[in-house]
Amino acid sequence: MQNSLKKIKKPWPTKKAMQQIYDQNLWGSNNKDFYSGFGSHNPAIVTPYVDVVKQFLTSFDEQITVCDLGCGDFNVGKQFVNDIKKYIAVDIVESLINYNMQNFKAERLEFRCLDIAKDTLPKTDCALIRQVLQHISNSEIQEILPKLYAYQYIILTEHLPLGNFEPNKDIISGQGIRIKKQSGLDILKAPFNFKVKEKKELLSFELENGKGVIKTILYKIF
């Protein structure tokens, strides 16, 4: 009798899953040693994001410090380094961090290999989290969010479905995101219920062919 039960996918350690993405070019390669995918290199997506984030980062009388949680191949983050006092770029993939350290050097720039769910995060004024949490399971997000209260500002970017959707359906950490389940991340809603002082949408970029929208939201924590 044929087994009709669907095979249950077993979670893999997030560090190994993310390492595999780069080792096997699961987000493409573009003839580069490390490539964080279309969303980090398409000018139509990246340029408006850089513009709105720069506008915020340079709006202070004195330069602020920034932590980039999930910096990837640093094609985006490199464009902010000269606008702030200190830039700490974090990623879970050690070989990627080592590559970035060799290829991006600046006095105010520092790279660290950290698991943002398990490790202590650097203390800065602002945290940038660009299309990172969308790849992470609810249980790991629950570990990350309490640490974000240490920042005064969070700029969070997520790929979401168009229109109304049920937020925060759980996934296994890895290459995929919740949009496959017609869901997306909203940290203010259950089961996370993250508390913020203010929320402001900085950017909404609708992808072609109904593939969703990439939203960048500024949260003021205190």
C-alpha cells in the first residue's frame, strides 16, 4: 500500500542552511564568490531603499552608529558606511564575513560573524534588518526580538504578499520565505506582539507580476 503521508521536512541548523545557500548559489551567483540575490543587486529595488535609509541616517545633528543584522554580500550596506559614525555588519556565515573583511575596508566599518538568534548583538543607535527575518522561523524570531529593544531605531525590510494576508505563519529557517504560504512578517502582531513607540513606512516597492511588495518600515523603540 502506497504511503500517502506527506514527508515532513526536518529543520536544519540555520547556520548550515545559510552556508548552503552561498555554497550552492541558491540565490544565484552573478559570477561572484558570494551573492545575496536579486533583491540585493537590482537597482530598481536597491536604489530607492538606499535613498530613504540615507535620508534617515543623515537627519541627525551628530552621526549615529548602525548595526546591519544580516549584511549578506554587503552590496547594499557599503553605501551607508560614510554616512555614520560606526557601522557594524553582522552575518551568520563565517566564510561570507571573511570575504567581506577582505573586500570592504574602512576605518568606521567592522564585520562580525554572529547568529543573531543566539549571540549577543552589538549595541548601536540603529539596527538595519533587511529581508532577513522573512527567512527565519517564528521560534528564532522570538529569540531575536527581545534583543532589539536595545536599539533606539530599527529599520526593518520584509517581502510581503499584496493585499490582505494572514501574518506570521511559521516556516523552517532557510532559503524560502512566508510568501509561499501567502503570509508575511508583522512583528507587531501575534505571536510576536513587539512593542514600539512609533512606526513609519519609509518605502513600499511593488514587484512585477504580482510577486508581492517589499516594505521598509522605521520603528522608534524609545
